[in-house]
Amino acid sequence: MEEKNLEECALYFRKNEGYIRMFLELREKYRKYGKLSGKICLKNLSETECRALGAVFGKGLLPGDFVFSVSELRAALNETKYPDIEVEKLVNTYFKERIQSNSQKREEKTESNRLFWEILLDEAREQFGSPAKGVLWLGAAWGQRKYGYQLIVRERGKSEALIKEMLMEICRALEYLSDEEGKERVRLAVLGAEITKNPHYFDRQNAAGRLLISALSFIHKTEEPKGQEDVLALYYMSGIYPDDISSCTTCYGIHFYENDSEHEAYWHFIEKGEKYVLTLSNLSRLTRAESSRKKVFVIENQMVFSQVCEEMRGEEYSVMCTSGQLKTASLFLIDMLVKSGCELYYCGDIDPEGIEIADRVIARNPERIFLWRMTVEDYYRSISNEKLTEKRLKKLDKVVNIQLRELTEVLEKEKRAGYQEHLIDLMVQDIKAVR
């Protein structure tokens, strides 16, 4: 009987448009506070609303503002043929839905989210084991609300089943990218085909591709990359190389091999004393990089590299250029040279960005990669009038190399940049002194 009265009462109000605003305001109050109490204000009543509301409240109303309390509405309803009807239930029935307060929605969403992650992690542990990289990544994503967490939430909103499947595929990809010694790198398209039968599954424009990058960032304890070159560097660290020719490095006097045979094309460049460019795609096909003197000089600045090569023309020394920010091809070549037993000497501009890059290069292998022409004395030889902003100087806080830390202290004091162009003659002397 109660249910029937509730339906009849809701239908009565629903059939008269003069009650629409009242119920909208009641719903909004419940959503905001989680209960119905206090006052409701309806501004600028229409004549239709005046007649409708006047009939319920038993008073004549004129167009204008009308304020009433929820308790007054309850009392008014008790005077109709529908007494003892709860206003909250009436509002729910009027809108044909269970109205939730904002706090209830948040609580329900939080609980639903918790259950999703708990079930997801249980399934991942069952499939891959608790120590698996994918399981650790998912735990960190949930616990720290990063490493792709927001993207997972958005994709879950589209389809919970599909995002679960996607996350399991990424866990499988992380297992495939093992740390086994000597394991060959895999192309991104091959990884996608191996794991999902779809070579484009982990393409960066896809959610799975972006989440793979998030997972790899967690594994390598780095910030998620934003630029293309940083993404390529992360792939490289992870044992992946994409089909890419945009990443390149420039060389002079470095010998390259395919298995046991020297690559003829680069040998001819060396014979003619010419510089040559290698893409990441070129490098991926080579098995070894060598220097005849086992020493390679690495220069950041393209113009300085070109000038040094011109002055060294006809002499067999090994030089490479990173062209400013480290490209994946440069990192690839640096690692190849170190693996061949070469010593590398790195020289960059003595400004915050140059020191930051030098710190990253040295950290790859401090036993075989050394700073070159980046001492305090070299700084004063190369100092310019360019003032450094505090924002740029702030980058020096991340530098860890002890020798570079000494340099950063002087840089922070002088607040001026030093440039390689002022050191070209000394750099050429250094290279020619190698025996």
C-alpha cells in the first residue's frame, strides 16, 4: 500500500510542470548535504508554479520568490491523501532513480575503485607471481597514484574488461623484456606481435603503448618521458628499439663492424677523412664500434665538432657528436664503444644544460667515460657574458658527479655560461696528443 501511494503521489507531482523546480531543488539539496532539511528558495515563481505550490501548501501565492522549509513540505503532505510519505523517497520516485549525495557517490566510487585494484592485483599475482615487474608496477600505480594511474582510471570508465585485459598484456610484455644477459633487443612492433598478435598494439598513440611507457618508467625509476627522444631513450634502456631513423649521431674516425667484417661504407668515410651520420636504424644492424687508438672524444656542440674535424682532417682520431640533448642513437653508440673497451672523453658547454648532460653521460660508465675540458679552469677560459637565470641554475641541483659538483658551485657563484667555442684550440691539442 505504501509503495502504491508513493507511486501515485509521485505521478501527481510529475504530471504538473509547476512542481518541476521544487523537485530539482530538493534533489540538489540532497546531493549536496546527503539529507533533506533546511529551507528551499524558489525565485521568480511563475503563475503556474504559484497555483501548483499554493495547492500543496494551502496558501495563496503571488509571482515572486517563495521560501519554504522541508519540514513545512512534510507537514503539507500529511494534509493530503498521501500522509506519512517520506520526502526523500518521494524525490527518488519522482525522478525514477536512487538519488545519491555527492559524498555517497565519492564513497561508492572509492569502494568500487578499491575492489577493482584488489581483484586486478590478485589476478596479476596469480598469473605472474608477486615479484613480477608488472605486479610491482600495478601496485605502485595504485598506491602512488602515478605511473599511468589516471589513464587506467579513464580507460576503466570506458570498459573495465578491456582495461584489465590491456594491463595483463603489458605485464606479459614486461616479462618478455627480461634482464637476461645477452638477450637481443626487440623492435616495438615485434613485441606487440609476440604478446598480442597485433604489431601496433604498443604504438605510442594507443593507450596500451602509453601505459607500457608508464610501466617502463616505474621499472627504471625515471620520470615519464614527454619528448620523442626521451621515449626512445627509455625504450633503449628497456631492451626495445623502434623502427626509427629520426634519432641519429655524427661520427669521425670510428670503425664499425657487421659480425667480424668492417663495414665498408664507414671505412671509406674514414679513408677520405669525412664525417658521417648514423641513424638508430643503422646502428641497430652493427655489431661492434671501435677506435684504432681505443680513445673516443665526444663533443656536444655541432659547430665545435665540425671545426675540430676540419683541423683533424686526414688524421685517424675518433670523435663523435651528440648534438646537444642526448639522442638515443648517441647513447647506443656510447654503449657500443664502451663494450669494445674504448675510453670516452666527454666535453660539453659549461652551462646548466651542458653539465646536466655530462652528468648523465658519465653515469653510464664512470670507469670508462671521463670529463674532458670541463674543469673550473676551463670554465674561466670559456666564460661568456650570458647571464644565467635562477630557473636554469636550479637544474644543477640534480647533478651528482663529484667533479661536476665542484664546477656547479663556481657556476652558481658567477651565474654566467661557458661555451666550447672558446676551447677549440685546446681540444684539438688534446686529441693530437693521443698516441
